[in-house]
Amino acid sequence: MQGNVIFNVDAKLSTMNMSKLPKLFQVELDRRTGIPRRYKRKLVRRLSDLRGFFSDNKMVGQMLERGKNPIIYEVYEIPQAPSEGLFSLACTVLRPGKIGREYYFTKGHFHAKEPASEVYVGLKGRGMLLLQNREGKIAHLPLEAGNVVYVPPQWAHRAINTGRGKLVFLAVYPSSAGHDYGSIKKSGFAKLVVERGGKPALISSRSLKR
Ligand code: S6P
Ligand code: ZN
């Protein structure tokens, strides 16, 4: 089989030495859930972690007071050391649901080290990627099973689940990109995605902010 190389190297993610170059690896995605069978770290984002992000702050406060703190999303990360030329991988599982009329979403961020672009591969479900640049220009693209979205440098990005099932996607990004959550938390996205007549609609965030 000369000239026909098949890589099937065990990832050994838990023992990966971050100070060295990464080894060859492959990771299977669970066919039913889309979640990688091996990952290094799992992040869980609950409603309490998204305080101040949803437009209906009052409803968030009331839910938390009543002890309702649902998981909004989970991120399964396969990170690499923050060196030039390396990529990290992360699979996000964004649950279906709404706070008031607003669909569940990820916090959203700029990359701290710019320029750093990113690729999102839709694995399950239906949703949208909302993007906003530093000048406040806004854009949105479908993010769903079977599509790929390219996020150019200097665009903040937020995934929104507008479907009935989980929205699952894989992100590939430079390992040195980092996250700037502060800018988005402070200014917010100019648009919100809400349910209107059973369908997702984009509206100005000023029209709903409470
Ligand atoms: C990382 C990439 C994703 C998000 C994840 C959660 O650059 O964009 O892995 O981190 O979807 O979103 P957020 O906005 O809470 O980091
Ligand atoms: Zn990102």
C-alpha cells in the first residue's frame, strides 16, 4: 500500500503535552449526538452564566430566584497550545428554548487576538450565526446540519438555536485566538432573534431591551 497512508492514531487527549507540537490524531463524532467521543474539557453554560445577555433581564432574574437554572449550552473542547499555526476544535451543543420570545444563544465573542478567523461546521439541528463587526455592521447566516460557515477576522459571532432540537456545531479556530466577551456584553448585538408567528425574526435589540 505504498503511497496510501491511513492515519488512525489514538488522540490520547488527556495526556497531551501542551508544550510540544500536537501529535497526529483523529476523533470520532458520535453519529447520534455529534459530540466528539474524546475531548479535553467540557464547559457547561447555564442561564446564570448568561445573566445580562438576554433582553428580558426580569424574566431571567425571576427564573433564577425560583431555582430554575437550565443548561443553555455545553462546549466540548480539544484545545492546542496557543502557538501560531495550531488549531483548536470545539463542539457546541446549544439547547432549544427561549427566554420570553428570544431564542437560546451562545454568549458571543470577538477573538481577542485579531486577525483570527474561524470555521463552523453544522452537525445537527437548525439555527443561525449572528455576526457583528467593530463598526457595528451586522450580518446573519444559516447555521444548521450540513452547512459550513466561515467567520472572517474581526467579526463577533453568536450562534442561535431557532429549531426544536439541539443545535450542534463544530468550530475550528486558531488556538491563540482567545475570546473577548467584554465588548459584546457591554454593547450587545444590534439585533436579536425572536419567535414571531412561529418563525424566527430579527428585530432591533433596542425594541425589546428591558
Ligand atoms: C470559539 C468558538 C466556539 C464558542 C462556543 C461557545 O472561538 O467560537 O467554540 O466558544 O460556541 O460560544 P461562546 O460565545 O460562549 O464562546
Ligand atoms: Zn469564536
